[in-house]
Amino acid sequence: MKKLVSLLAILAVAATLVAGCGGQKAAAPAPAAEKKSIKVGVTAGPHAEIMETVKKLAAKDGLDIQIVEFSDYMTPNIALSQGDIDANSYQHQPFLDNQLKDRKYDIVAIGKTVIFPMGIYAKKVKNIAEVKTGATVAIPNDPSNGGRALLLLEKAALIKLKPDAGIKATVADITANPKNIKIKEIDAAQIPRSLDDVDIAAINTNYAIPAGLVPTKDALVIENADSPYANLIAVRTKDKDDPVFQKLLKAYRSPEVKQWIEEKYKGTFVPTW
């Protein structure tokens, strides 16, 4: 009898151990900790200046933004795609669309920021009507900003484009050129330096300001505030729902940043919120 009792006790203990090991569900893994620091790529000038203000506001929400400046339009998307930065803020949707088509980046926009209107500038003339026959015109050599510049030249009545050319317009889409202007395609960042060598030039605002140009004062022709070329914040597609980037967007599209932009740039840049 004592042996039977001992055996039953051993079996009971064994059953308890088995239940403890296999009868209960394993605890769910702890969720990954939310990022507290991100690297955001910007182009030098206004994009960098605005992000400095965003950085200060985001810090109050527990997010540290490390700003990485670039001097051209191509590298920020390369850096984002390769994981060297976590987001970038410098481009508009037509530019991004072209990059996605040509380079197959897995990048997506998560929100709009500001509109930087493109303008036509000159040192040799004071009015767009003074542009002479055979004048040389500099425009950006990347497809999306080149098309944007051509639309602006059409607005200035210097050329006429095919009706369906739209934002993808190229020089080949010009159907009328009454003053026989010569179009010179140059890297966007270099165009301000070319003003002494050309008659007029289409310059992006974020390159015009560092060159000492005031768009609302110096541009002969300027895009309207309802331009489709709103800038945006882009991230890798796999990160688009990460809460940390909602914090970034919340800080950027805040009333405080909007007020700062309006006071700093006097309406030259237009917030989209």
C-alpha cells in the first residue's frame, strides 16, 4: 500500500510539471520599442531651416530628429532607400513619382508639407515682356522640375505646349516658340549661378533664397499658391505606419510651425495645412 501511495504521488507531481511546461500558452513577445530618434534628410536652405523648427517641437513629444543635409535632389532618395536615413523632406509628388518609375525605390509619401513656388528670374531684363528673340533660358535638367519650368514658360507666354503635356512636359512637347528662345537644361542647384550667362532662368525657391533672391520680389513670373507641386515627407514603404513618423508629421504640420513659416518667409512658402 505504501508503495502504491508513493507511486501515485510521483505521478501527480509529474502531471503537474507536464501541465506547467506544455499546458499553458507561451507568453506573447514584448512589442518592439518605439524609435525615439530618426534621421531626416533635407536639402540645404529652407527645407533644412524648417526642419530645425520641427526638430525643436518634436523634442517636446519625445522624438529626437537628426537632420542630414544634402546638396542635390538625387541623393536623399538614394540614402532613404539604402537605410542611411529614415525619412526625407525636400521633394514634391511629381518628382517622387518619376524617381519611383525610373529607380524602382520602395518609398512612399506620408503627408504634404509646403509649396515652394518656382519662379523665372533674370539679371538682364526687368520684365518678362523684355525677353528678346533668341534669348537663352535655363531650366532644371531633371524631368519633373524641367516640366514644371516649361509650364511656367507657357504661363509667361514664351512658349506653347501640347495640350496633354501636363507636368511631364519636355522640350519635345513645345508646339510654338514665337521668340525662338534657346532652352538650356542645367542641374537645378547650379541654375542661380548661371544667371549671368543666360537671359532668364527658372529657379526652384529653395535654391533661389540661398542665392539672395526673393521670389515674391525678384521673380518675373511665379507659380500660384495652388500649384500641384506641394512638397512632402517620404519614408520607406515598410515604415509608413510606424507611429514615430506620425509624430514627425504631427510636429511638422503643427500650428506653431505654420506660424513660424509665415513669419519667417512672409508668404513666399505656403503651408499646405
